[in-house]
Amino acid sequence: MKFSIASITTALIATALSSVACKPTQAMQHGTLKAIAILTGITNPGVAGSVTFTQTGPHDATQIFANFTGLAEGKHGLHIHELGNLLNGCTSLGPHYNPFNHTHGGTEGEERHAGDFGNIVANADGTATLNLTISTVYLSGPYSVIGRGIVLHAGEDDLGLGNSPLSNTTGNSGDRLACGVIGYASSD
Ligand SMILES: *[C@@H]1O[C@H](CO)[C@@H](O)[C@H](O)[C@H]1NC(C)=O
Ligand SMILES: *[C@@H]1O[C@H](CO)[C@@H](O)[C@H](O)[C@H]1NC(C)=O
Ligand SMILES: *[C@@H]1O[C@H](CO)[C@@H](O)[C@H](O)[C@H]1NC(C)=O
Ligand SMILES: *[C@@H]1O[C@H](CO)[C@@H](O)[C@H](O)[C@H]1NC(C)=O
């Protein structure tokens, strides 16, 4: 059987195109993706909550909704951490997830980690909700947060503006009060 130049050329072009399309640095096209983390206060049993994530397309900002109960009244820092490893409780989730090598910050501006969510503010009854839209949180592609950790801290995040030596890495927000791992919430 003979191959024509045309069919070989077509095959080569198809191969070249498919290798471009499969580059891992390109986020795959997708419709709305949803993810959820269930946080537990592993050594603080009264504390519980969830954080849900909704992204309508690979380059869209992600809508984030958090809801906690059992908190001390006041501000608590909330951040995505690098790892999804709960082997040693919240401690083994590693440092803040920081794929773009920035210093710690709040929810706005250039200098902030990808999953810096600022503070969630608890009422006197210990409940707290937070509703944010963040453009540095991805649910697919090379910077996907799926499988990474999320930590609610005991204290207030100073958003990188404090005098503590920890201000520029953690916001000096204190102990890891509750934590969980981010996973897909539905299959579509
Ligand atoms: C927050 O969580 C509590 C406890 O699970 C639940 O009763 C409440 O409806 C939730 N609030 C929102 C706004 O989702
Ligand atoms: C961040 O720093 C790491 C380690 O130095 C490096 O491998 C990575 O390419 C940097 N990322 C960006 C987006 O600059
Ligand atoms: C969060 O805020 C957006 C925009 O203001 C709103 O459409 C959405 O319903 C809110 N989500 C919740 C769970 O309150
Ligand atoms: C945090 O970083 C900023 C910008 O690099 C710097 O101006 C500030 O002094 C640092 N804060 C601390 C407490 O080291």
C-alpha cells in the first residue's frame, strides 16, 4: 500500500496540532466546575464549616462561599495551603499555596498569595460566612487548587501589613484552628 504525500502531510499536521492542544500549560476548556472543602477543627471539635468554589470557565474568576460555626467572635484568617496531606492534622498541609511567588496579602492587589482570602468575621453566636470572587483561584489547569488544603486560623490575618516577622508569610494569623482538603463537588 502506497501513502500519498498529501496523506502523510495531513498526518504530520494532525500530530503537530494535537501536541499543541495537549500542552499541559493550557487549561482545558470546561463549563462550570464546582469544588468543596469540608473543614473540621481536628483538635478543636466545636469548629466546623465548608468552603465551596464555583468557576464558570477556565479563565473566569472563582466564586467562593465559606460558612463556619463554633468560632470565637471576631476575625479569623482563611487561606489555601500548598498540600492536601492531613497525616499530622492541619500541620501537614504545608505553607500557603503560592504558585506566583508573591508575598502574603489580602483579597486584593498584586502582592498576595493565590489563596489569600483575608478574614472571615464570626458573630457573637460563633457563626461566620464569607462570599468572595477571586481571580487567582483555578479549578483546572496547572494552577488548579483541587487536592490542596485550606486552613481557618485562630487569629486575625494582618493582610501583610503588620510588624510581625510572620506578616509577609502568614499574616501572623496564629494557630491552625480547622482545615480540610479541596475536592471536586460534582461530576459536571
Ligand atoms: C451555614 O451552615 C449552617 C450549619 O451547617 C447551616 O445551618 C446554614 O444554613 C448555613 N448557612 C448558609 C448561608 O449556607
Ligand atoms: C516561583 O519560584 C519557584 C522556585 O524558585 C520557581 O520554580 C517558579 O518557576 C516560580 N514561579 C513563577 C511563576 O515565577
Ligand atoms: C455571593 O454574592 C454574589 C454576588 O453578590 C451573589 O450572587 C450570591 O448569591 C452570593 N452567594 C451566597 C451564597 O450568598
Ligand atoms: C513586608 O514586605 C514589604 C514589601 O516587601 C516590606 O515593605 C515590609 O517591611 C515587610 N514587612 C515586614 C514586617 O517585614
